[in-house]
Amino acid sequence: MPDIPSYQLDALNLFSPLEVLEHPKLTAADLQLWVKRDDLLVLPKETDYPAFCGNKWRKLKYNLYHARAGGYEQLLTFGGAYSNHIAAVAAAGTLFGFSTIGIIRGEPAQKHNPTLAFAKKCGMKLHYVNRSIYRQKDEPDIQEQMTRPFGRCYILPEGGTNALALQGCQEIIHEIETQLSDSPTHICVSAGTGGTAAGIIQATHPACQILIFPALKGSFMQQEITPWVSESKKSWKIIEEYHFGGYAKWKPPLIQWMNTFYDETGIKLDPIYTGKLAFGLFSEIEKGSFSPGSRIVMIHTGGLQGRWGFMERYGSELLT
Ligand SMILES: Cc1ncc(COP(=O)(O)O)c(C=O)c1O
């Protein structure tokens, strides 16, 4: 992996393209679909390892400004061994000059997977905690005990969702408003913690419906998102049936579908989040869930570093 450069945080003005997608299924259903290419918001640009990508820039941007303004020199966060958020915080540290600490769920593996190898390469200090303690990390006393040994740190929650992250995600909508002359009727987005979706809901006009496709199994997403959004925001809906068994679970038809989508469109997806989103969206299109004339925007939230961990575990021939 080549050396990772540094950037001036305040000088970065990242903006992602909105691309129209041509596809026979869209023509057949009389729909228009645009992809908001946040996967192209990649840093570092000099390497082919897209660690700081997609919604990670959106969610970290104002947190990084805040950490810098507060004189913090260290960022500390939490995550699983294949977490996109861990990779992104590690990259942010190197790119913008913070030390980073990752509290990782589970026992140390003998050999680091691509995510943790990258985090280490970026200088992140990795600390492993067993799963039962990790589960309690959001309890203030436990968190204080876990983080005290590291001194003064800017603490980012697992997955990076907080009020400043939502502020960054709202900018996805502000950009789309400048890119599309007529408002979309639907915006489709993947969800893990629901923070990205919550930011999008907050910024979107009520005439547009937000469709949220969780990457995890279970009916908790409504509960996760509700506290972050105003009561007046009603036009959002969770579509639960495209998790493929749960977080990081997959089935061959998902991977085959992602490969075909890449051949047809040149857009790479990740098997954890955006693959499930796009699969779900096209399944809904085939079911006839959208009225003719609908104008849909799909948010590509990135996650491409997750492809490396997937290929390491299941074989590099699976993903094109
Ligand atoms: C690529 C990608 N898309 C979507 C999400 C979900 O974002 P959120 O946790 O804000 O729901 C994540 C979360 O890590 C992600 O990495």
C-alpha cells in the first residue's frame, strides 16, 4: 500500500456527481433514476483503497471540523473488525493529522484482515474488547473506563452517527437540489445505524418520499431513526425485506445481481450496504411499486472498502 498523503481539512470542498442511469427495466416501467455518486467522494485519491468514501465523508466532516476547533489531537471510535467506519476514521487521522484509536469488538485475530491492516497502516492504535463489554460501550460509566487510559480524545460513536454527522448528510440533499431541475419523487438509501437516512429525511421536502433499505435484520430501524427527525417529517418508509439474512450476510443471487449491475452500468456496489439497496430498489421496480413518471434518486453511500474484506473471506472471483 503506498504512503498516504495529508490534506488541508478546511481546503476540501468535495461535491459528488448525480448521474442518470439508463436501464431497460427503467424504460419499461417509465421511471427515471439518478445515482448520487457519493462513492466517488474518495480519499485518499492517491491509493486504490477507498477507505474514506461515500457517507463517511458526510458523517465525519463536521465532526472533524469540531475536533480541530476544540484542539483535539486524538480521535477515538468503536467498530467491528470489518467496519467501514473504522477504516474511515483511521484514514481521516492520517489525512488530516489526528492520532486515532479504534476500540474493536472481539478478540485480536492472528492476522489482520484488510480493514484492520489498513487502519494500522494509517497509524490507528487498535484495542480489542470482548463482545460482552463492547455491548456496554454506550453506557457512560463503562465508556469512561474504556476511554480514560487514552487521555483527551474526540469520541465518535460506533457507525459515526451523531448530530454533526446528520448535518453532513443533509448536504447530500442540498447538492441534489442544485443538480436536478425538478425535485425527485423518491430518494432511496441504505441504513445501518440510520444516521445517513435521518439526515436525508431532515433535509428533504415532504413531497418526496424517502425509502430506507436496512442492511441489518430486525424491526428496530424505525426506532433508531425517529429520535433524530422532526415529528413533522412523515414521508419516510422502511423496506425491511432486503437484508439477505442480516448484517454482512449474503446469498449468491445478491452477488450475481451486483456483478450484472456492474457489467450493465459500470457502477461498483458493496455486498454489505449498497448492493442490498440497489437489489431491493430494482426488485421494487419490478414489483411495480413506483407509479409511472416517478423520479427516483438512489444514494450510493460508498462502502467499497468492504469489498476487500468480502473477497478475502469468500474468494476474489465472486465480485467483478
Ligand atoms: C457504505 C455504507 N452505506 C450505508 C451505511 C449506513 O449508514 P448509517 O449507519 O448512517 O445508516 C454505512 C454505514 O457504515 C456504510 O458504510
